[in-house]
Amino acid sequence: MDKEKLIFFLKKKCPILFETTIKDDYFIFRPLTKYEFENVVINPNIKEAIVSEIICELCVVYPENYDFENCKYAGTPEALATEIIDKSGWSDEEFIREEMERLQKKYNEDYVAIIENQILAAFPSQITPEEINHWDIYTLLDYYIRSNYILEAKSKVQLLVPKDDSEVLH
């Protein structure tokens, strides 16, 4: 399978992917989650000697079942783990700030993102962003129009809030 097709299929499972080559070994990896970063990378209870292997085993999606304990080249897990940590961004305040600015701009200007966010607001416990990614345009627009009606109806609902205890019926 060619590289572009491979990445396309891997992105169905992991939408954010990075690729790198160490010596002549090609790797595709996903970023660390917050949980993984806190419990592996900055966890003082995990032996430093195995942290790199754990990171690689968690995040490398290609090649599958790569043996990081018995690599062709010494230092592969350490070099790859360093790159995974860097690309994950958890300890890079500059990256976090820039990514927040990029996303803020996207969600203010990208009409599809605006539509998606409105749908999520109207159906908070029924629909996830991941689910929306698998919709066609017709489904997206159908839910968007529905969300207009739902949010409009919700905004017109007035709740009776007692001003003091005398208004509360017991």
C-alpha cells in the first residue's frame, strides 16, 4: 500500500498523525494524550530506562507491532520518543498558545466548524465531533437546521425562579 493511502486509512482511527524516519526506519505516530503524558512522561515512578519504549508502544501506529526492545539501531526508541513528546505539545507553552489562536480563528471563520459547533450545542449528549466527521453534507445540513429550531425553542423557555422563600410551595 502506498504511503498516502496508508495515512488516509490510519487517520480514520487517529485523526492527528505525524511521520518520521530514524536511520532507515519509517514511523507514523499519533500524539500523546494528556493522560499518557501525565502518567508516563512526567511520572517519577516509571523507570527512565523504559519510558521511551512505553511512549513508542503507545503512539506508533505504523509499523504495527514494531519491537522497540530489539531495534535494528540503538537509540531508536529514545529518538522517536523525543519526537513524539515534542509533537504532542503538552510541555510547549508557545505551541499551546499558537494552536489556541489557530483554533479560535478557525471556529470564528470556518462556516462548517460554526455549523458543527451549533449542532453540538443543540445535541450535547447525543452527538460527538468524531461522529460528525463521518457525516455527509446532507446529514450535516439537516442537523444544522434542526439545531436552529432546538436552540431557538430552548432560548424561549422561561424558568420560574422564586424570588424568595415565600413563593415556594411546600
